[in-house]
Amino acid sequence: MGVEQKLGNMGVVTTTLEQMVNWSRTRAMWPMLFGLACCAIEMMAAQAADYDMSRFGMELMRPSPRQSDLMIVAGRVTRKMSPVLRRLYDQMPNPKWVISMGDCASCGGVFNNYAIVQGVDEVVPVDVYVAGCPPRPEALIHGVMTLHEKVMKEGLQTWS
């Protein structure tokens, strides 16, 4: 269904403010680099020419939290790294989202010991989990598309 079918007799497109804002948020998400282990290689591959996440508006992976609205945590998070992860999350502007990429980030993976956080959701709120060890670039793209669907259903809200 294209724009031509939504046009009225006067050539006007109508929509709600929520739909327009959410559409623009999904088409211009700027992810922040937070690769910690082997999942980071797959995250880089998703940005490369074969998969090209640029077609989803993710032209660059930002190294700065102040320019990002999507954090992709790729790999195992240690207890020593968790305060840094939380600080970077807190520095991101609202609205912000988090994708947990891989089994290690989601549930600790095979590392069931005192040094590894058993799920990054202990540190930051997670919106989408991407399973796999390591997950393929297609799985990350599916996670991004799932996040886009979630964002499109959000209402307008104010953040403190």
C-alpha cells in the first residue's frame, strides 16, 4: 500500500502525531557500540555490505552515548564492566532502547560464575533479546525489526 492509495481527493495525507513521531524514530535510530566479546564481530558484520543495516537508518555506529538512542550490548558483561555500562546508559538521551545480543548478554551463557553478570537486564532495562551464541547478523537485524515494531506501538510520553 503506497502513498497514492492513502491520498484523499485533495492530495492530502492524514496521520496522527504519534504515528509520525514513531515512524521517524524507527527510521533514524543511532546505535551505540558496546561490543564486549565474539558477538561484537557479528554486530560489525551486520553493519557491513552483505547485510547493510544502513537501509534501516542506522548509518553509523556511534561511539558516544550522547549521540545514541539504541544500545546494543553484544557479549558477556563482567561485574567490573557493569557500572560503566550503566553510566553510558544513563548518559543516553531519552527515548532510549537496549538490545541484548547473544546468550552471554541475555543470561550469562556458559559463564556461570561470580565474575559474569547473569543477564544484562540486571544492569539496564532490555527491550529486545537476540538469541544465539553468537547470533548471526540476520538475527540482529530481526531484533532491530522487532524493536521497530515495538517503537511503532509506543505513545507519546514525557521523560524526566
